[in-house]
Amino acid sequence: MDLRPIGVFDSGLGGITVLKEIINLVPNENIIYFGDTARFPYGPRELSQVKNFALKIARFLVSKNVKMIVIACNTSTAAALSDIKQEIKVPVIGVIEPGARAAVNATESKRVGVIATKGTVESMAYDNAIKKIDKSIDVFSNPAPLLVDYVEKGIFEGRSLEKTICEYLNPLFTKSIDVLLLGCTHFPLIENNIKNCCSAQVKVISSAVETAKDVEKTLKDKDILNNSDNESDRKFYTTADENTFFKSGKIFLGEKIKDVSHIDIDM
Ligand code: DGL
């Protein structure tokens, strides 16, 4: 039994889509969530800069005595997973490998489409992770930065969102994909709108559920599950305004967020 919290982070609120699945699978776990909202978005930044941000956040989480770190952000996973793993002593889980695995399991035509941030697409992290599992799969990616902004602003519907989604997806449909991988943790919040633009042949999948399964398995394998009956403690940090985080976070998580603190960017 290990009561220490799990640390989860993202550039903003998107990682809460992963957190939600973790809570579904291991509801007893205490959580510290860090949203670097002041420096959002990470997607257009240089990966070296994102790596520095992510390393700093990981060190902050370690200072809070976490027993595991979940990088609930594709861009940060692409930029910093191996460096964080190298430096940090607790288990570290990213979202790209689980997402790649889910896509490989789902595709029949062996043609997978990915929408993600510019940083994630340019890193080729999904191409590499998918091909590592099955070389014969073709991966077609398109950066979809505006969708990240819609979601972070809390815009989940409307003509302009739908039009933007279809503009990003149409080039992938010309490649006859049968799986569309949501390579950004913000996107599950507009999954229905994305599905509306896809034909019935295209399966839309995200890495959130698969990542949560990895979290559960690692907790079990390392014998660090929290089996306590106490109500779990969920603490949130944001580098921007607490009130905005509080309001949007509630929508993202689907339940009230009780404990949000502002933290200085320089921690
Ligand atoms: N949610 C993040 C991801 O999965 C990044 C969004 C952003 O900051 O651009 O890549």
C-alpha cells in the first residue's frame, strides 16, 4: 500500500481527459495535477523549450513526493519522456506509446491518421512508436493547432469548430485511413464533433484509456497501489489564474474541482 499521490501534467487542461480515465480505473489514488496554463500552448514551441518546461514540472512533482508521473501531454511526451525517465527515480508514463498501441490494435487497413500539435507531428513520435510495433503500417499526420485553442477556451460546438475539424481531417481521408488517432490530450473533449466529420469506416481513438491501463498495471507491478478506503485527495496547480482553471477544469473532469492553487511559473 502506497498513499503517495500520482503526479499528472499537461500544458493546460487537456491532460484532465487522461486523469479522468485514471480516476475511472484507480479511483482511490491521490492525485496532483499540474496545468502549465500560463505557457500554454506547447504545440507551436521548440521541442527543446518544451523539454525544459516538462523537466521542471517533473522536478516540482517529485518535490511533492509523487510515486509516479504521468505526462498527460503528447507534445511533452515527444519532447521529454526519455529525459524525464532518465532523471526521475519514480515510474514515468507518457501518452504516445499507449496511443500508438491502441491505433495498431484498431487498424485493419494498416493506414492510420493522426491529428496532433505541430510539435508532436514534427517530432515523428507517433510514426516511430507505431512503426516500432508494426513496420507495415502507414502513418499520415496533420497538425491541428486551432483545435487545441477551441478546447482550452471551452468551445465544444458550433459551425466554425466543425468546419475547422473537417479542414484538418479531409487531407487524411484522401489517404484512406481506417483509424484516426487523437494525438493531443485536448481532443477527446471534441471527440463527438470529430466523429461527425468521419465516415463510419473510420475508428476514432485516443490514448487516454490505454494510458490509464498502463498506470494501473505499473502500480500493481511495482506494488504501489493505494488500497485505502479514504476519500482520495485531488490537488490541482495552475501557472495562470485559479478561477478560470477551476471553472473549466470542472467541465473537463465532469465533477467539481475542490483544490486549485496558483503556482509561479518559476516554481
Ligand atoms: N495537450 C497537449 C498535447 O497533448 C498540448 C496542447 C498544447 O499545449 O499545444 O499535446
